[in-house]
Amino acid sequence: MTAPRLRWPKGFLWGAATAAHQIEGDNVGSDYWLLEHLEGSNFVEPSGDACDSWNRWREDLLLVRAMGLNAYRFSVVSASIKKKPGAFSIAALDHYRQVCSACREAGITPIVTFHHFTSPRWIAAMGGWGNPETARLFARYCDRVARALSGLIDIVCTMNEPNAQVTSFVMRGEKVFEGEAAIVARAQRAMGADRFGSYFMGDSFEVRDVCLMAHGLAREAIKAAMPDARIGMTLALQDLVACPGGEALYARIFETARRPFYEAARNDDFVGVQPYMRLYVGPRGYLAPPPGVLLNDSGNDASPDVLPAAVREGWAHARVPILVSEHGIEAEDDRVRAGHLPASIASLHPVIADGIPVLGYVHWSLLDNFEWRSGYRPRFGLHAVDRETFVRTPKPSAAGYRAIVAAARGGG
Ligand code: FCB
């Protein structure tokens, strides 16, 4: 018996995702670059040249095309665009205009994230996302980027996972993050500043509140410049399960790190859902997964049905169309990804059959890239990247994804 052919909504977006700092290289003006190079840095290695995508973005687009995808999610990097207070780099904006135009010429819908974790260092030296002024400056930046890219893009993610910092803050018992004070002190010294704050730093709910304010102001600014654009934010949405005794902590995370974002998303055109794993919440933190589940390389439960669970939760609370803006698996062994991808996509289908509006599925990631504090070790890519030559090589999972998309789009 052959499996029934799954029907997907017309115009469904099939994509792959990247983020500027993780692939472009040389993001020297960013707060992350500074943090990566601090003495005693908690990054296992610096980002360096990354995948050299600032130069090789055309090759990346060819990879997207070769998989038969019709969407590419990438981010513009604010540190290149906004090197100094009040000054925008025309050249950097022009670079991204070219990327967006090339996407359109290739029949690929660009999904552009305006802020994916990194900020200009001078923003960090103003207290970063702990300072409400950052929200106002972010809106000004969004206005400028939106005007530059107007006519070329119509799907915008304002910011990536603004709920992640508050989730980890609540999970660690709403206490000072061990080691953060020392990092901040060293970063301040390096900048000659008396403050330093990054997207993931902060020992209060302030960063969350500034992010929510920034998202609202950004949405208004972008709508004014691009009235037809669909605008939303993307959320870190691991599938959380309350274990016996963990109900109170689960409820605390939901109320502080999910509900406020879902409420904000109700005014948006979509919400980006980004699930990677199922986490088991015990009385004081996450518990080990039960035996027998599919594990990622970090030992977390990455069962395929994590994806529909997150989409259903997002829809139940935000009540706006869902974009799976990231989803994938940390797996050095690509056979794991090649099995996980079709199983996850198949498990998304009943959600769509139930009438939940899902705009598209965007796989993380197009490339093996710089995975933040963990450096280049974790592998999420559909393509391997040689760290010396930057040569990209498709993995079997890329061919698997291509086959799924061809069948879904009626070409296979
Ligand atoms: C997400 C991030 C993305 C990538 C994946 C693995 O939380 O948005 O940049 O690091 O995790």
C-alpha cells in the first residue's frame, strides 16, 4: 500500500533558514563578537569567517533552489547596518537589497528577520535590551530597513525568540545567572563603558518587557513603510511537559515566557513557531527524557510529534496564522536528520487537515553553521560546510527534503 499523498495549502512556503551572524562571518561590530573574544569567554570558539555567506550568498541561494524550495529565511545584521548611533550603512542595506532581489528572481520568497540575537556593540554599551531606549532605537532601525527593502519583501520577522531569555531566567529560579556578572564586567572594561547588556543577559523581567515594547514599535514602523507586509515575531517553543511536581514551574514559565508573547502576537499577521525538542519540567528544572524516545546530540527528546504539539499550542493561544519559522534536529549523523525530517513533516499534516492555518515550514538549517556559545560543533545543516574552503556539500537529508517538497508541490 502506498502512503496517501498529503495535500498542502496552496502557496504553502517550503523553506530553509539561516541567521546572519551564524553564516556571514566577520560581524565585528556586534556585541556577540565582543563576547566571543573576551578573555575567559563562555563561547567555545569565536564565529570568525562563519560560512563566508556575506560573499557566498549566491551559492546559498543555489542550494535553496536545488532543493526546490520556494522560501528562504535569513536575517539582516544590525551591526553592519547601524555601525554608529544615528548612521546607517547604505552599502549594507544595498547588499541585502541584492539578496532579496535575487530571491525574487529565483522564485524564492524571502522571509527576513530584522534582529536575530546580535546587536551593535554600542547598543550593548547602553545597557542593551535592558534599556527601554533600545526599543525606540530598534523601531527607527526597522523603519530604515523596511524602507530599504520595500517592494522586495513581504514577510518580516521583527525579532527572533524574544521569549528565550525570560524562559531561561525563570527556569534558573529567577536568580542571577552565575558567571554573567564577571562577563559583564569584562565586556564593560573592553568597551570602556559603565553598562553592558546583550539580548540574552538580564536578571529581571526587564529584557522581556523591552523586547515586547520593541516588537510593538517595530511592527508599527514596518507597517508604515510596507503596508502590505505580513509581520510577526518568532518564538522559542520547545514542547514543555509538566511532570508530577513540576506543575507550578510549568505554569510559571507559561505565564511569564509564553502568554505575554502570545497576547502580543494576537495583533500580528502570524507567529513564528520554533520547536526543537520536548522538555520535561520537574519541580526545580528540566528532567531527563523517558527511555525510548528519539534523542538529539545533546540528549534531549526530539520526537517528530514535537512539531505538531508546538503548532497547536501557538494556534490555541495566539489565534493568528502559524509559520514554522525554524525546526530541525541537532545530529552529527545525517541519517538521523534524514529520518526525522519526513516524520516531522508527516506529523504536521493532521494539524493542517484540522484547519489550523499554517503558512509554511522552514527548516533549520540550510548550512552547518556557528551555533552561538557551542561554536561549530552542533550540526543542524542540510549541507555540510568545509571549515577551510567553505565548500558546501549537500547531505542525504537535503535530497530527502527535496523529494518531500517535490511531492507536496505536485512535481514528484
Ligand atoms: C534557535 C536559534 C537559531 C539556532 C537554532 C538551533 O534557537 O534561533 O539561531 O541556533 O536554535
